[in-house]
Amino acid sequence: MVFESRKLFPVRLFGFSMFWAWLFLVAVSPSPAFGQLYGLSGAPFEIPELLFRVLALGIVFALRAPLASVIGKRTLLAISIVAGTGAVALLAASSYPLATTVASALTALAEVSMFLMWLCFFGYMRLDETLKLIVLSYAGGSIICLATSALPSEAAIAIAALLPIASGLSFLLSERHYQAQRGSELFVDIPSTQKALPRMPHSVWLMTIALALVSSAFAWLSAVALFAPEQVISGPLVQSGCSLVATLLVLTICEIKSLKTRLYGLYRGIPLLMGGGFCLLLVSWPGLPLLGSCAIVFSFLLFEALSLNDYCNVVKTDDSSLLATMVIARLAASLGMLVGWMGAEAVCSFGNTSTTMVATVIIGVLIALSVGTLVFTDKSIEGLKAISFGRAMLEKAEEMPAREQIVAGFAGRHGLSKRETEVLDYLLAGRTTQYISEKLFISDSTARSHVHKIYQKTETHTRMELIDSFEGYQAEPTLNQSHR
């Protein structure tokens, strides 16, 4: 575990940060590298990109069995690099609507491939590391986006073209470290888990619905910011700033033990913060509409980070399909965003600015109320908390040496025979000599003789002394380190 934390965490952080930076620079309007982009029929870049993304996710879900393999992993890696750099090159070469639409398709392919590639890596990480890596990658991508936005457009385009390559190389390096540590291939699911939907608890399905709703509210705000920028502010720079704040909040809670138990309380505050943010959009005081916009974006980013962490938790605890679970997570968010963008575009095209803002606030508040009171209630959140606790218990058990190994080591230290070791195991479990004789098919007197010899060899006189001696052996630091 120490090796994995030291080697894998920084490499994964760098690789996933490259993904978010590329997404901010290319797929979020207005692009710092290309400005505002429009495809065929004057559609904003996000709408065709989301359409293609949903289609790509559907194809991946249908092909989840062959893709959850070494060949599938290589395929996603190749697509992420080729499509990611190809989209940037096409946008740099032409601004025609057809070229922009084709670039949106390439962007969708690269986005799906990179996202699934990295999130399927996170499912193997420790509980404490998963959420930290997700939010730190947000922050890393945001810093790169902010720094790149300050450069001339030519330099920003060059960096955007290199980011998918850097992310892919980081993935290969992470994979090599993983194989060196675990001695097994990454990204390979158990075949039987691919035949049906992931076995996700009811609370996780409710979280999935909530993710779609929160994503639709965020996308609605982004669309209104495009059509009515004098009233609403969004875009990659706002998202980058909110990502940094969300990262600081989550890391602070994770690092302070007294606050760590309140991590799931953040879920309860998100609908309230999002609803309040939409209400602020109608306030004409200087700065309050901007504050409202930031509150909405921050709420979405925080919910996305927390939910991705919980998807990883359920995969670990319920042995669900890692690839299929991540496809469902991204599909829920993408469908929500698509509905939000298309709904906001329809309202903006048929109404004036005043009507658009009133409709935006009503829709946003209704979504926040639905998430907080109907879909994602306290009971659902407690269910997620229980899943997280279950994963923590599993990881703790995996780190501890197996009981059989401990008993065998204790027996070996005291020179116990094979039969005496079997008797020892039952003694430590609190079994009587009669029970031991029945289980081992020996007479009661023979069982008592084995018990007497065990006491002699371990220099104990009673069962309690024997248990104390065993617990002392189990607590030895060298024993725990040798089994990690």
C-alpha cells in the first residue's frame, strides 16, 4: 500500500488533471482556446457534443464485456489520444459549422474514453485516496486551464493538443506501477458481472437520478450564460475557480478527523445552496448574480465529486462491474446536461431576457427542491454512508493478515504439530473439547491430550492465558508489516 500511494497517486493525479484541463479548454463554452463555437444549424458546441457523448456511452455499455479487457483498455487509450488531438487540430484548422460538428463528435469520443479510462482506475484505489484524487484532479485541471487562458491563442491550442497525449502516457505509467505492485492486469472485470446491470443498491440509483437533475440545472445555467451573458456568468474560468474552492473544502473535511464524519453532510447542503444560487440571479444588487452563478456551479461540481467517489465505493463493496457502473454515472450526468442545454435554448429562443431569467429561476429552484426532498433524501444519504463504511471495513480486513496465516505462524513459533494447530484454532475460537473432538473425529480424551500439549508448548495454563499470548503475537509490528 505504501508503494502504491507513493508511486501511483501522483501519476494518476497528473493524468486525470490533464483530462479536466483539456475538457475545460475545448468542450466548455466559451473555449479559452477557440472562443464560442457553433455547429450545424447554429447549435452551441455543447449540444452536439453531448448528443455524441450519450451515443458513445450507449455503445460502450452495449460492448462493456469485450471492453472490460486488456484489448478494451488499449482501445479506449488509443481513441482518447487520437480523437482528443484530432478535435483540437480540426478546430484550429477550420471554423465552419460542419468542421465544428465533426470536432464535437471527436471531443465526445475522447471525453468518454479518457473519463472511463481514469475512473476505472480509481475503483482500485483505497477509500481515503479516491475522493482526494478526484477533487485534486479538478484543482490541477483548473490551474492548468487558468494558466493556459492567460497565454496567446496559438500557445493555448498547442497545449490543448498535447494534453490528451500527456494523459495517455500517464495512464500507461500508472498501469505499469499497478502491475508491478499487484502482479495483475488493470481494467479487467469478472466476465459474469458483465451480463446484467450493475448490482447497485437503491440509494445509489437515487443518487444517479439526483446527479442527472443537478447536471441539468448546471447545464441550464451554462446555456443561459451563453444567451444572456449580461445576467448570468459561467464558463471554464468560473468552473475552474469553483473547482479550486470545492477542492479546498473537501480536503479540509477529509484531513480533520473531527469533521471527517460530516463528509456526507455536504450532500444535504447542496440542494439548499443550488436553490439559493438560482434565487440570487433575480437580485439586481451588484455582485449577487455572479455569486448566485458561482453557487450553482460549485454545487454541481461538489455533487459530481462526491457521487463519483460513491460509485467507486459501491463497485468495491458489491463487486459490481466497474466499467458498466462508470458508464451509468457518466450517462446520467450527460443526459441531464443535454436536457438542460436543449431546454434552456428553447426558452431563450422564444422569450425575452426577463422571461428567460424567471423561467431559469423557477426551473432551478424546482430541481433543487426535487433533489433535496423527493429524490435524494436523508435515508438515501445514510445508505451511501453505510456503503462507504462497508468499503472501509473491507479494506481494513484486506490489510490485516489472514487468520489462518496468523494461527499457523503462532503454531510454528511454538512447535505445534499439524493436529495441534487444528485444535489451537478451535480453542482460540472459544470451542469446547467436546466440540473439537466431534469436528476432528477424535475421542474426547485425545482432544484433551492435544489441549494439554498446546498449553505446555506455549507455556500457558488456561485458555485465557493462551488467548492473551496469541493476541500479543498478533499485535507484533513485524507480523503486520510482513503481510501488507
